[in-house]
Amino acid sequence: VDAVTALFPLPDDVTAEDAEAHAAAVEALLAGGTAEGREERAALEEDLGPLGAVVRAGTLVEEGELRSYVHITAGDEVVTAWYALEDLRGVAAVEILTAPPTTELVPAGAGAFAPRDPADAAPEVTLTFTDDELTIAGPGDPVTARRQA
């Protein structure tokens, strides 16, 4: 989730608390504790088979809406989906993905890259590579991933 936040920073008008509330609402929906949640689980099970764990993968803004990404275990597979909610209750939109969200990177110095942003409207984010590390630096604290031996 830290990498998602670093690579896809929230716009200024969306707070971390907004994103957390949205992710928690998606998690609650998929727990099936409400009629709408049970309907959503039934629809997923119809398409994917019996459901297991649902794990948060991050929340970002795309096309002007908050989307919380989740990894859903269904049988022997794990699929990724995103949910946009209406008033933190009902499903406004959902998509089961065939690939995770991506961002195009362009060179930004020696061993460093930044997301392509033709409008220059997004917060500055830089990815720096060394032999065994990737560091993502942006508006928040840097996030470093290390290669496992």
C-alpha cells in the first residue's frame, strides 16, 4: 500500500483520511455484513467461485473518483479489483482487473525516473534504482523496496 500511495499520490482535495474511510468501507462491503455486501459477494462468487480472503491493495483517485483496490482470493487464484463507492455505502463502479494500475516513467536523472505528467499537475514523485533497491520518493516519506537474496 505504501508504494501505491507513493506512485499515485492523492490530489490536494482528497485527504489520507478520505482514502482510509473509502478503503474501510470497501472492506466492510466485501465482508458481506450488509444486504448490498451479500449481493456483491454473491455476484463475485458467481463469476469467480468461492471467495476467501480480501486484502487491501491501496486507494487512489482515477477519473475523478476514489478507487480502492483489493486482492480477492477465489479458489486457487488471487484477482485484483477496484471499487468506487457512492456515499461510502453503495457500489458506484467495480472492475475486476487483468493487470494492475500502471504509470509511465520517464528519465529524471542518473538512475532516477519520474511518472510522465504532461500537464505537470501531479505531485513530484521520483523512483531511484540501485543494484538491489528501488526507492520511491514523493510528497510523503520515501519507500524503499529491497531485492531478496
